[in-house]
Amino acid sequence: MKDFIYMNTFFNMIYGNESAYIRDIQSPQFIEGYIKWLETYQIFMPVLSSLKESHLNMIASCHKIIDVDHILHISLSEEIKSISDFYQEKTHVLYIPGLNNEEVLNIPFQKLNDVYFYQIHQSFSKQDLSFYDPFFSFIYAMNHADLWPGILIFNHQKRIFTPLSNQNDLQELISHIQNQDDLFEVYANYQEDSYFLQLSDLHLGKNKRQKGLIQLYNSLDMLIPHLYSPYPLKVLITGDLMESPNRKNMYLANDFMNSLKKRYKANVTFILGNHDVIVHGFNMARNQKSKVIAYLLGENIKAIEQEKIIIVKMDTTSEGNLARGKIGLRQLQEIDDELEAIDHIEEYTILVMLHHHVYPISKAQFIKTKWHEKTFINNIVETSKVLVDASLLIHWLDKKNIHYIFHGHKHLPFFRKVDDKYYIAAGSATGGLKESRSRYISYNLIKYNGVQKKMKTCLIFYDDKAKAERQRVELYIFKEDDV
């Protein structure tokens, strides 16, 4: 996927993502291929082309382009600014092929009526759907990966994606460009998309999580303004919002949820995790625990009438032990009673939130697995940590025809389909996943289509708050024929 890698570097340069493109240009092999790619689009960077391997060794620790200039006594920043000034205001069209060896169209030109064209020449495989530092408009295209193949149309202010699968579609696009039509108006046809942001395991009140919380806000501040939807953002917090439920942490939790509502105009839904009801490893007294539940939960069922969505909030902390949760038959019966009271429930999409995991989960492939995590004994231990009455829940989900289950607990993002159900796990939104020097905060973004009443795409974001690694975004697609 070198086409995309070089394009991604180019547009990170155009739109000022310094930390991303500086990492790229520190490799001599990358620069050689990148220069050739630029030249195919008639873009020339003589200062960048002049860099030798010895120069790159000197800038290995640089994070700002001005530092590169000072160390090497060159004007690379001016060269990049000149190119950015020219291309930033232009309209760009990026052709994105489909998945699994689907036929790839050939775009026969690079510029048409001041519109610039770019092409990815190979279809994507499942292994390709993990991206380092994707430029921001491409994240928009990833949100619409259920519609690939297609074209991403963007400039510095706007972006739109539309399917494009044959020569007729391409010819229609060309006609619009030749007629100088506003492409963003012509292809603005996603009025029923809405978004769920899944956060989990923030452990507010733990001092070392504060830096992760700041990075979470920074990341969301960049992402959320570009989620175009007529509906409010829906935030699902799948437990362990607090490190422990003392008065100070309850205020922190309340302030955080109010901040999400005000900052992002979000509809926030929260469930309890085991840390929300324990103090220093011990279950809380019943009366105090009841206060926490009343303070933070309030109901088992939450209906979003505008979009016909029902959120079932399960408490897996009321039974079981500290690390292993349980739902219990009584709670399911109470939920059944509430669901039966909803008129025309067949018109709603139902999703379930719980804290503890239903199936054993594992790390993403790019996170190194420690030796003890590969042992037979560890596999038994991990299996033993799933929900005590997981089989009861699965039977209940089947009976209710529910396809979407969101949980946290393990600090590991995960996307898994079993039978016709999707289990979507969130990592720690403030940084509970460690590897070497890296400390990853993680959260999930899920796109839902109100017309089809189906989840469409899931993006898992990994941001290293230690800044030892780049942002990584993994893409998962809900299959059309699965639910």
C-alpha cells in the first residue's frame, strides 16, 4: 500500500501534521520512494531530495520542522510551506478501491479544471486496514469504508465521500467537474449517519491518568468537529470511570461527563465497572454502593427517540467478584419488563452496554505479546475472567435478536463477531495499555446508519501519550449480510 503511505505523508505536509511527516522523512528508503511518487504528480522538492543518510541520523529525535532546518542549515520548512500554500486551497479527489481484490478503476488523469486527482492502485485486504497517522480527511473516508470503492473529495475546509464503482460513475464525476459544479453539494448524501464514541476504563482520580485525559481531549477536539451528522454524538462509557468511588472521584466523574456534554454537545451514557464500586480492592458497603448506582446510572434502559435506538445498561458489578462480573437472572428479568413496556419496539435498534467481557480477548497484532501471555496456563486464566454467566447473556441476546454489545474492563480494544453478534471492546481512554516506552490511550468510533438501522464501521484509535509511537487507527467493517 505504498500509494497510500506516500499520499498520506504528502497531505500531512499540506495540512501541517508535523509529527507525522517528520517521522516518515527520517528514513532514507522512504525518502527515495517518496520523491519518485511526488515526481509522478509533477511535484518537486529539491531540498528534501538533497538529504543524505548522514543528515537523517542527525534529525532522528526531531519533532518540529524548524528544528530540522536549524540542525541541517537548510530551508526544508520553507519548501514545505510553499507546496502547502499552493495545494491547501485546491480541491483534491482521491480514488479508494474496494476490498479483497475487487476490480480497481484506472483514473486516466491527474488534474481536471483545477481539481487534482490521486489514486490507490491496489484493493485493500483485511491486513491493510490499519493506518499510521492517517491525514484527517482520510479518517472521514475510513468512516465510510462500508461504501468503498469510492472517491474522497476534500480541501482544507470540507470533505465528502461517495461510492464510485464503474466507468459510468467516473464519467458522471467528470461531467460535474467540467460543468464546474460544487462537488461538495452534489455528493452530500449522508444525512442519516450518526456516531457513537466508546470510552472506557478512565480510572479518574489516579494521578498518572491525568496526562492521558489531556491527550484524550486533544484527540477528540481534532476528531469530533469533522463528524458530520444531523444527530448529536452519542458517548458510551463502559465502566471504570473512577479509580475508586470516593467523593472526590465522584465529582471528577460528574465533571468529566458534563464536559463531554458541553464540549461536544454529546448524549452521554455511563455504566458501572468494578473500580466504580470498590475501595482499595474491597466491595463497598451496600448503602454506599447503592448511592453510587443511583448517582451514576439511574435506569436500565435508555431510549433515544429521535434515532429509534435503545441502550440497555447492564450492571455486571452487583454479583460475581472483583475481576469477574455477573449479570444475574433477576436483572435480565427487570430489563425484559422495561423493554416490554416500549411501544413498537420492533422499530428500534437495541444495543447492550456492560463492563466485563463476554469472550476472552487478546491484544492487537502490533502490540507485542509478552512471553507469559502465550502460555497454556495464561489462556486458562484469561478464559476464567470472562463474565460468570456469559452463556445466560448470549442466550438472552439471541432471544432478543440483539446484535451489538459494547464492553470494557481489559483495557484492550477488540472487535469480534460471533454468530450474528458483534462484541466491541474499548481500551483505556486515559492510557492503560503499555508496551516498552509507549503508553496508549485508546477509544472507539462507530458509525450507525439510521435508514438501514445498522452499525457500519468501527475505528479503533491508539494514541501514545509518551509520544514514542505514532497514532494508529484500525478499521473494521460491519458486514451487510451479517445482521
